[in-house]
Amino acid sequence: MNFPSCIVLDRDGTLIRERHYLSHPDQVELLPGVVQGLSRIRALGLRLVIATNQSGIGRGYFSTEELEAVHDRLHSLLAKGGVELDGIYFCPHTPDMGCACRKPGTQLIEQAGRDLGFDPKQTIVVGDKSCDIQAGKNVGGVTALVRSGYGARRGILSDCEPDLIIDSILDLAQLLTAAKGHPSGSLYEKGGAWS
Ligand SMILES: [Mg+2]
Ligand SMILES: [Zn+2]
């Protein structure tokens, strides 16, 4: 693919510390390298979108209003570091509802693409779980497993085959920065590195 136009980010365990059905703004804690990484990615001209499964709503653990309060907190923590997101897309359903938006479903990413004008194939989909990686494969994007949250678990790579493995969002920023500077136009080759 060409240099990506958007980075699609999982939320829990990828940008913020994984908490069991996080539902309160006070529980929001950015992971190391997130602010610095996102601001560098932003500076390269890429869009930043969150796509997150929030089945806690469908399970009745918290409301959409509580989720919005959490996202307000996330926006404000990122804004302090000078980072703005283009959107947060969430699935409120439980797995047994059989919706098309819950990752590995593709609807959240496709909707973001329509809203913001990017091709879902021209994305890097980042997450800490196999459902994130599978969602990225399902839209035809490049996939990156981050080794935070569930991604730090041993055996995670027996569940999924990401194109890239990164330790933090800052790692991804460094990869993208290197790729952007490459004279051939920074194409990504499956199974290997940027070329
Ligand atoms: Mg996650
Ligand atoms: Zn859904």
C-alpha cells in the first residue's frame, strides 16, 4: 500500500491502560509514548481515529453518557499534549447481538472512512487483541499489534498474525517517520518492513 492516510487505533490497552469495563473518567490513564507518538504521527499529516468495542453498554454496565464522559477526559488529556483526534467510533453491542460494528467487524472503520474521506485500505489498524488485527485484515489495511494491554500476554501471536509488532505508539511514529523519508515513496510490503 501507499503511505497510509489514517491510523485506526484501539482504545483500551492501546492508548489507555486496560481496565475491566472502564466507565469513569478518573480511570483514564494514557499509556507511555501515546502523546508523543500521536503528535508525531499527526505532524506527518495522518488522520487519527479510535475504533473501540464497548460492550459494557450492551451489557448494561455503563451508559452512553458515561462513555462520553470517559471520551471527554481522553480528549482533554490528549489536548494537553497538543493532540487532536479526528473521531471516536464505538460499538455498544454485546458479541451475541451479531452486529457488523463490533471488531473484527469492519463497520466502524468503514464509517470513519466515509465521514473523513479516507480509504479503509489505506490505514494502519493498531490494537492489543486479535479482534483488532482481524478487523484491520478485514478492511484490507496494514495491521499493527501493540505489546501493551492484552498484547503483552504470552501467546498473543498464536492468535493473530499482525504485519507489524510495536511496543508503543511511539514505535509506530518512528516507523512512519522513517518510511515517510524514504525516497521510493514509502510503500509497505507485506510480511516485512517498509520499503
Ligand atoms: Mg484493546
Ligand atoms: Zn456493534
